Amino acid sequence: GQRADGDIVFFDPEWVLEHVAKVPSEFMLRARNAANDIQIGGDQMVFLPVQGPPFVRRGLERRDGRLADFDDFCRLAQTLPDFDSVGSLPCEPNDVPLDSRHLDLQLAMYENTDLAVGAAQIHVNGVIDSIAMAQLALGGFDVLEQNPGVFGTINANSPLVFDTRMLESLWLLAERNQIVNITPFILMGAMGPVSLPAALAQQTAESLAGIALVQAIRPGCPAIMGSFVSNTDMKSGSPGFGGPEAALGILATGQIAR
């Protein structure tokens, strides 16, 4: 029922707000150990390790991540009280084949932790296999239907695009009532406006469009308004992580979400 002009879909604001309102304000993410179940929403804070770095540093050595490093990061998340979940990708192990890597990573998380985990949402087969493994670990499909056993982070390919792989993963997570974390991938100065207020406006539009789509697929599916707003390093063109702009963007996003 939305207006389309070529490749661009214009969402009716009232339709978007009507669907976003269907997201539950609080929900639980199940862990293999019930004592480590996570409550999301309300006044709860949940902490995860950084997700997705391709490189690992041990002492003075900086190199590509390996599966053994992934195992170690899982064990650290399990051991340190600072973390509520290992997430899905504390580092990218480049020593295992890409086509089956997600299976190795999901297994490693279940073998090395009893924390809540994220899905391999980079493609639809990763989501299918992640949900199937969560069913084995947590007690079957009916259990996951009532309380999600995985979450998936779905990135908007900013500006204003969700690509096919992300949409397929979003659709499957929503159909199975698993947590969908809509996170636009905005690098100010490259994939969005250079100013923080304008970038936040773009991020909010992309987030709400994704969350509304989740609710159109399955009303009441748990969803999260994510943030990845950061700036572009003008020397290299790479993401400028750790800067004050990113910190202010995350703080502002939390306020907008509330």
C-alpha cells in the first residue's frame, strides 16, 4: 500500500508509526543456561564484545583473526562478568572456509559459552542454520517461538537501501519470531550527511522503515533500533571508530529510541 516511484518506496509516516508501535517494549533472549537469559528493553543494559574485527592483536603482533582466536574471545566473554552475550562475531576467523564459516562459528559459541548468541545473518543460509542450531541447543522450535534464541543485526546499506541478502535474512528472522536489530551503516561524509543531526535523521528513517517491515511480516516480532553512525577517516576513507562523533551519535540514538 506504499507509493513507489521507480526504485524508491515512499513510506506513509502514519503507516510506519502504526507498525513500529507493535514492537514489544521488553522481551527476552534465551541462553543455553537459563541463568544467562537476557532481558532487553525497559531500563535494562546489555553488553557484548565488539563485533566483526578482521584483525587480532596479541602483544605486539597484529594479524588476521583465526578460529583459535574466536574460541578465546568466546571464553573471555564467558569468563568476564562485563559481558551478557558473546554476540555472533567477536572476530572474523580467516583460516576457515567462507562458505561454511558460519557453522564453525555457531558451534564454537555453543561449545565455549552458555551465553545468549547472535545469528550468522550475513546471508539467508546462515540464518537458517543459526536457527536450526539454536533449536538443538535450546529445546526445539516451540521454545524459540515463545522466547527468541538468537538475534540478527540487519544493516541498511546507507543511504536508504536494504540489499537483497539483508532483506532475505530480515524476512526469515521475522517469520521465525527471532530478534531483529535494524542497524543502518552510516559513515558521515561518505554514506550520509557529514553533520551529526542530519546523519541521525537519515538513521532514524532507515531504522523505522526496517522495523515497520519486520512488523508487516510478523506483528509483535521483537525488534531493536540499532546505531552505527560514525565518521569517515579523511586520510584513508575507512570508518573512523572511537571518535567523539560516534559516541555522541550512540547517546542521541538511545534518546531517540526511548
